Amino acid sequence: MAAHEIKKAVSKEEFLRLHLVSGEFYTGSCSPDLTNKSFFKIDTSDRVVSLPYWAVKRFERLH
């Protein structure tokens, strides 16, 4: 996954379905992590998770 693609989607605070290199899946609203530019946050229905951009294997934009 190209890092610039996920960074672009996160900067627009899009609703995404993420598949991580670890095999985990997350679905929610994404936003930049203001304390660490190498990370972003995803707000799922259960919790907010902070993840590094490199951990994203692929993603899908949801509307």
C-alpha cells in the first residue's frame, strides 16, 4: 500500500475499512494523530486506536 494514499484519505477524515499487515481489520472514521505525524487514529464503534501508517496493508473507502 502506498503511504501517500492512506495519508490522503486520513487527512480528509474519511470513513475507512482497514486491513493491517498483522491481519487485523478496523472500520471507522480516521483522522491524523496530532502528537505524532507517523501515526493516525481510527475511531471505531468500540474504541479509538492509534496506528502507524506503515501498518496498513490495504484499505477501502466507505460512504
